[in-house]
Amino acid sequence: MFVGHALWASWAYLPGKGSPWNGGAPYLGSLFVAGLILGALDPVDLWPGPAGLYLGQALAMGAQVFFGLAPKSGEPLPFRFLFLVSLTLAAVFGAAVPDCVRIWIKYVLRLREG
């Protein structure tokens, strides 16, 4: 959760970026890398890393809206949370990479054993 919150909150301080979803590929890339790292740290399950990233971003976004620090937009808060799910898919793909590598290594080792 901390990583997601830190990504969301720090993005507002980058010049000319406004909201993280205006950041485009750099923000999606940072979510992918965060998911990759969190996926490598948890070899058992895929979902905790991306779920924590989503919750951290959602808490940061909700706090910004609650305290009036968020940029003004016409979308209601529930729609923002739904859109945040689509952004967090980059973290899901990142977290899936270590699992795919583990599966591939097991497959190759099984082939070598005969």
C-alpha cells in the first residue's frame, strides 16, 4: 500500500503532470516496475502486490479529494476508483512476469531431466 500511495502522491509534485493518469507511459511504467518488484518478493501469490498498489493509490486519491488538493475534474469519485483499476493493470502484468519466469524455469528443468 505504501508504494502505491507514494507513487500517486509524488506524481503530483512533478512539473506539468497534474494527475497521475495524465502521466501516460512513465506512470504506467512505474506501476509495471513496482508490480514486477512486488511480484518477485511474493513467489506464492500474484494478487497481493497489485492489490496493495491499488489500495495505496485509492487512499492517496481519496485523501486528495477529501482535503481539496486534487485537480478539479468532472468525474465523480466512484468513476475515478474504477478508472484506477485500469491503471493498476500495469502492475498486474508486472507482477505476472516473475511467475511466468518461475513457470518457464520449472518447465525447462523438467525437460532437461527427461
